[in-house]
Amino acid sequence: MSEIVEIVDTLEESIEKLFSKIDALEKNTYILREELSESTSIIKKQSDSIEVLKTEYNSLKMANSLLGSDENKRDTKLKINSLIREIDYCIAQLSD
């Protein structure tokens, strides 16, 4: 009879340890989900910031090319040609 009691006690201890581990794992999961959420938010903000910086870079690059920078003469010519085509299109639309 005492063997059964010992087995039951051991089983109860094992179950308590398992519940304790489950609680610890649930807390850890919650913490990890919070960290993931924060990381996702940071990544989104950084991606938005990168897009803004790319736009600013392209604007600065275009401004330099329009000022006659030797590095961007080809880009300047292409942009001017593009603007001329747009103006011609607008004039054609107005004259119709």
C-alpha cells in the first residue's frame, strides 16, 4: 500500500513540475510575442524612414543634376527631355 502512495506522491510532484514548466513557458511565450511586436513596429518605422531617405536622395540627386553637376549630365539630359515631352503634350492638349 505504501508503494502506491509513493507512486501517487511522485506522480503529483511530476504533475506540479509540469504545470510549473507550462506556466513558465506561457510567460516566456508572452514576452517573446511582445518583443516580436515591438521588433515588427521598429522594422516598419525603419522601412518608412528608408523610403523617405531614398526619396530625399533622389530629389537631391535630381537637384544636383539640374544644377549642372558633371556626374549626372546624362540624368540631367534625360530629365530635361522628359519635361519637354510633358510640356509638348500639355500644349497639344490645350490646342485641341
